[in-house]
Amino acid sequence: MTDEKNSASSPRRRLLLQGSAAFAAGLAVPGFARAQDGGPIRIGHLTPRTGFLGPMGEYAVLGATMAVEEVNAAGGVLGRKFELLTEDSVNPQTASTKAQRMVERDKVDALVGEISSASGLAIAQVAARAKTLFLQTGCNSDELRGKNCSRYMFHLEACNTMYVRTIGQALLRDGMVKGKRWMAFTADYAFGHDLFKQTKKFMDENGAVFVSNDMLPTDATEFSASLLKIRQQKPDLVMSNLAGNQTTNFTKQYNEFNIDIPFAGADMNMTSIWGAGKNGFSGVWPIIWTHQVQAPSAKEFVARFQKRWKKLPENQAVNDYLAIKILAEAMARTKSVEVDKIIAFLEGDNSFDVLRGRPGYFRPWDHQMVYEMYTVQPSEDKNAGKDDFMVTSKPVPAADQSLEVLAPTQEENMCKFA
Amino acid sequence: MPTELIFIIQQVANGLLLGFYYLLIALGLSIIFSLGGIVNLAHGAFYAIGAYLIVFLSDSLGYGLAFVVSPVAVGVLGMLVERFFFRRFYRADPTLSLLFTFALSMVIEQALRMIFGASPLSFSIPEFAHGQVIVGDFFYPVYRIGMLFVAIAAVVGTWLLLNRTAFGKIVKAGINDPDMVRAMGISLNPVMTAVCGLGIGLAGLSGVLLAPITGVQPAMGQEILTAAFVVVVIGGLGSFWGVVVAAMLVGVIRGLTSYFYPPASEASLYLLMLLILVLRPRGLLGEKFERLE
């Protein structure tokens, strides 16, 4: 007994004992040991860095990185730092493989990111099998919240229906729908097809006359043939369901061909607006957020982002930033990294500062976050600079409307969590 | 004339114009391959450098001067790459140069991404080239017509250089029988440096011309390179006119598919290539190369 006491009080021997005990525990129940050891909370971040969605992916990484830095500067969560593992998701196959590796080898506590709906679905499947949380930040397809919804997936990004209804309200306001002949140009992949479907539904319901829809390959960069076609058909309205760099180029060339037919679309990102430039940007578009949003927290965020990255934040940066901040808040308030507790918290009656006038929240039945959206169009001020040649509307829905009016109802987009 | 016919004629004309853009980039690819046996997978990356240069230099030099300096700078860069890298591969296994240029294209693309970011840079058509030309039912932006003239001038200039000068005679002799040229006491090294400078400079020029139309972003080279290869393969190796005819054909086919069945507009190029290769494996006007057989 004396021996034991003596040996235990010897610092070297105690260290050895503790070390081997920890080692044994680590071998026996690695998951348990990891959760208790105060090591970093790991976030697996996947987003396309190359290809036509690459420009947005770059901002996603900036937003996520900044969120992790802020969480860690505030002392981390539960006494643990956040660690961000970020990778190029490339395509659905690679995204799936990388998500698998992040879950199994890197033991990430949550997956965040993605922009392509197809890759998002692939990651969601990995997350569901591994019972890991996935906060998706850029996938628009309605089906991800409907037919393909998952208990483990939460949606920071607005769905196509929300975009279509946002632009739809603006078009109805301007008398651009009823009885008007409209032509569509659509990105030829899952996202574009879904967006076209939602747009057509909206236009049909509101009495517009459909002329044609052209599916354009995502790698097309030159649209003179389509633009000549618009001039030939002379519709009253042209609707774009294009994506990524397609949007930038189509918008620029629309201006180049001097087409004076009203132009609108159901998806726009600031990267595309900046890429089109002051002389190339045209049309009216729905957008989830811009640096012009008039809310105190938005203005502070813009200032912090500019200080950190020497440029303005893009809407994609905001989603990835918010995803990580919300995750940190959920972990801090549930005092846990357990997936079931976090899901219960996010599904619960909790709202979050989403850098807009009103707080946002997740709907418990499909995990869609609802928040204020905006429309954006070229500024009429000829002297506007490179930061403000576009103007952002007041929030949609208006202050006296429910945030849920934009998103599909349970009947419209049935989601059953397995 | 029925309206539909006017539409189709307009699309054919547009296709021919598009053909000239393909031609500019394919021509350089073709002459570097013909003379050096190097399949330059980095050709698209030089096209991207041309586009970035005009965006970057326009601010300080103004559009006019930047328009001249940018392609020349890309050409000089091409000469340096020839002098220090390509030269090592002329007599080596073609796989090596393929791997080298592939790596070079990735290095350039990633370097552009690191320096300028992944987002497209905004660059507009210069003020003086705004506006459209309208003749009856025909309609076309002024800038694109200007591009057409620049492209024609570049192609004609290249043809004259290759067919009406002593330099061109050496190039042609070098393509057909490099050993005999060497036996005559003519060094092919400076000729190759010049040819790479010219070919890569043409890629830079296409980048300069297309910068205001398609977005200036790091992957822009990859997007155009595939189309350029299709043109070279359809036209046939070593044939100047083969590449010219193929570029026009590709432009028109793509234009018409975009009009009648847009989802296949990109695929149409490859179908055309497939068809030509089945009927004429050497390409439309391709010659027989002893050292490649």
C-alpha cells in the first residue's frame, strides 16, 4: 500500500500510468476517447474549387476559414478549438470518396459545404450512412429537401422554389408575367432542369405564354447563336436558368448583342455580377444576400471580411460562414458534439442571426433554413463604382409576411426522414 | 425570303465567324505539332495568359497599346519555353512532351488562380467598339466584326510567312524532312524558337480578342483547347488549309446545332470529328508523315 502510494506519487511513474491508460482507452474505444480528450472539433469542408462553380467555391473557403478563425479566437467551443479540413469536391464521385474519407479516417464531427446539387446528394448519402451531420451551403435542387431529404442534412442555401418565388414577386410587381411571351435558357444538368421546372410552373400559374426552352451545355462559353435566336423570336421576357460562369458570359453577351428585351433569371451570384462588370451586368435577379444588405450584423460582417481578405464578401462566403457559426452555437448551447442533440437543437424553436434584418431558422420537417432574400439589378447611377454598380432590393418577403411564404409547403415538396 | 431561311443564313454567318476564333488557336497548335512533333497541351493556358495580360495591362497602358503588347509578350514567353523546355523533347518519346505540356498547363492555370483568384475578372469591350452593325435583317456587334478582321489578318499573315518567305521554306522543309535540313547545314533550333513564338503568340492573341466576350478566369484555356484539338484533328496534320476548312466547318456545325438542338452544341464537334476520322483517318487535308507513321 505504501509502495503503491509512493509509486503513484512519483511524477514520472504517474505520467507513464496515465499515458498507458489513455493509450489503452484510445485503442479500446477511440470514438469515446476522442470526444473526451479536448482535441479539436474537426469540420470536413467540401466545395468545388475548379470548374464552372470554382469561383463560388473559392468564396466558400474564405467564409468557412473566417468562421473557424472567429470561433477559435473566442476560445473555441466546449474548450476545444475548431479545425477545418477543406478540399476540392470536384464532382459527385470524388465528393463521395472524399466525404467518406473525412468521416472514416479524419473522424470529422460534421461535414459542411458543397455547391453542386449532384455532389451534395452524394455527400448527404455518405453523411446519412455514417450518421454524421451535413450542413449544405450551396445546393439549390428542391429534391434535396423533398424526395432526397435526409435527417442528417440541413440546408443553409435557399432552394430553387425560393429563388423562383423571389424573382416571381419582382416580375409580377413589374407586370412582366401575365400574357407575356417568355423564352428560357437553362443549364443542362440537374440544377438547371429543376430550376426550369419551378420557373415554368410559376409562369404557367400566373398566365405567361411559354415560347421555348434551350438547354445549354455547362461548358459552353459563347452564346451568339442563342442571342441571335432571341432577336429573331422577339419574346417579351427572357429567363435564364443558367449556372456559374455560364451566367456571367450569357449576361455579358446579352449586353453586347444589345438586346432590349427584359432579362431576368432565377439564380444569380455576386461572382457572376462582378465578372460581368459594370458594362456587362443586366437583368433582374433573385439573390440570397449581397454586401449591400442593410442590417447592422451584415455591415459588421462586411467590414470584418474586408479586413481579413481585402475584398468584399460574396453570397456563397456568407452561407459557409453561417454554417460553421451555427454549428458552433449549437454545440455550445447543447454542450455536446453528439449528432442527435445537435439535430434536436437545430430542429427546435431556435433562430439564428443570419446577417439579415430578421433572424432565420430551420424548418423541422425538411431542414430548410428560411430567411430574407433580395433581388438585385444594375444601378441607374452612371457614376456608380465597382462595388455599387448593382442595387439590392428591400428584403423579400416583406416585413409583415411570414418568412415561409417563399419556400415550398409540405404538400408541394414532401420530405420523409428515414 | 422566308424568315426561317434568313435565321439560318444568319446562324451560318455567325458560325463562320466563330470558326475564325477556333482557327486562331488551332493554327498555332498545328504548326508547333507539325514542326516539333510536340502536342502542346499548354496551348490553352497561353491563351488564358493572353486574356489576363490584356485585362491587367489595359489599366496602365490603355487598351490600344495593351492589345499589341499582350500577344507579343505571350509570344516571347513561348520562345522562352521553347528555348528552355520544348527543345529537349523533339527527339524524345512523344509521351514525355505530352506529360510536360500537360504539367505546364496545370502549373499556369493554378498560378493564375493563385495570383488573380478563381472568380472571373470583369473586362468589357472598349468604348470605341460598342454598337452593332445592322444591314436589313442582318445584325452583328461591331466588336465581333473587328475581331474577324484581326483574325483574318493574323491568318493571312501567317500564311504569307510560311509560304512566301525563306523562313517559311525552312519551316516546310523541316516539317517534311528535318534530317535533310540539318544535312544542308541549316540549324532548325532558331526556326523552332520562332515557330513556337508565333504559334503561342497566336494563342495569346485569341485570348486578347475573346477576353471581353467570355469570362476571364483560370480554366478558360482548358475550355477552348479541346475545341482547338478537334479542329486540328479534323483538318489533318500539317495542312494549313485543312485547319482553315476544319475551323469553319466546326464553327458552322456548332452554330447550327446551337440553333436547332442546343443541348448537343458541344457534342456536335466530337460527332463531326468521329465521322471525319472514320471516313478519312488522316483528317480532311492531312498529309502523310513518315516519322509519325
